[in-house]
Amino acid sequence: MDLNISGRKALITGASGGMGTEVAKLLKAEGVDLTLTDLDADKVAEVAKEVGAKGIAADLSTTEGAEKLIAEIGTGFDILVHAAGVTGAKGDPMTMKDEDWDEAWNIDFMSAVRLVRHIGPAMRERGWGRMVFVTSENVAQPYADETVYNVAKSALLSFSKSVSLAHSGDGVLVNCVAPAFIETPMTDGMMEKRAEEMGVSFDEAVESFLEEERPHLGLKRRGKPEEVAPVIALLCSERSSFVTGSNWRVDGGSVGSIET
């Protein structure tokens, strides 16, 4: 399917994290001019070389880091895919420390706010834009030990809805995609830690996690980044011209309710 976005310019954050990389491949195939960013300079350079894009390291967890990136790449983007994020600290929500909250808040939520502040007005002025934010199943089905992540991703969803309400009439369409338990470095780390704590293999850790922590995930496996990327790519396109303010779940059935 031709997404009708050839020649558009896109910025993808978290570009070396699996989902970001797969989205980059799809958008590149559609003729999009790509700029990729991530925290690790070597990893983002490797992905940029692989897909034929510009790659730049940036720390979006601070205002200074975001502004430094914008000073280098400018604001002339038609598409923003914000896939940067961390699970953050886990534990009892009553006892999480300020620094635990700050880490998730700044990386998962404020990083998006900082970019939109610069890129959004330029999209509005041109009368065409697409923003896609990666949220999580946790915005619909929170987990007690992931409370800092729950809150930051829920804030991201609320922010995206607010931007869509304010600017969809200007041609800037804003949506979210909510994956669940995808094969990424982030969930690899989660399972490696679980395997070590339980004294089992990585595969056994995954199996027990699915059984104990994600009983509604009907497909009984981790999703793959390439299963999420097409949904993100569609929302970046002219084909999604009547879609805004939504949160598309790509979760293998992990969320037990029928609500967003």
C-alpha cells in the first residue's frame, strides 16, 4: 500500500530500540527523509547506516538536551514518531523515591512535551503533520509494581489527546500506539532480571511472566517490533487522514477490557 508520504520528513526517537528501527525501515521504503535519534551514539549511528538515514545522539530527558537536538536538526518535520522510553523503577507505589518518579516522568513524558513544543508549531504552520506516541498497555491496565511507568505513559496519552483536540483542525493529526510485551531491549532487560531472581532460564522467565502477570495475552508470546511498526507507519500516513486522538492497542489481547 502506498502511504502517500514520499518526500515527507520524519523524526524518530528511540530509534535503536526495536520498534523505532522497524518503523524507520518502513518509512524509508515509503520515500520518507529520516532523522533518527537515541541516547546511545553508536547504536543510533548503526541503525542510521542500516536504513540510510541521518542519526544523532540526544538526551531528551532534559530541556537542555532537547534544545540542543533541535538546534542541530531544526523543526522542519512533517512526522514525529516518539518511541523513546524506559520502564523505570519497579516496586510498591507507596515507597517509590522522587528520583524514580523523575526518571520515568522526564524520559517517558516530558521528552515528548519538549519536542512537540518545537516541532508542533512548524507542522501547524504548514498545515500538515503526523505525531505518533508509543504509550503502553499500562495506560488501560496498570500494574502495581510499574506505577511510575503507568503514570508517565498515561500522562503521555492525555497530552497527545489534548494536542489532537487543539490542532487536528490545523491538519496536525495526533495518535498513540499501545504495545504490550514486545521483544525489545527494554523487555529483554526485564526478563533477564526475572530469570536471575527466579534462578531459571530466559525462556522460562518469559513463560512464567506470561502465565502469572499477563493472563489475558491470548497469543501467549512476546510480540515482535515488526508487528507494531506497520500500525505506527499507517498513522504517519495520508491513509490515516480521518484518525486522530486515538490510542491503538497492539497487545496480543493483553488488556482484558474493551476500553482504550
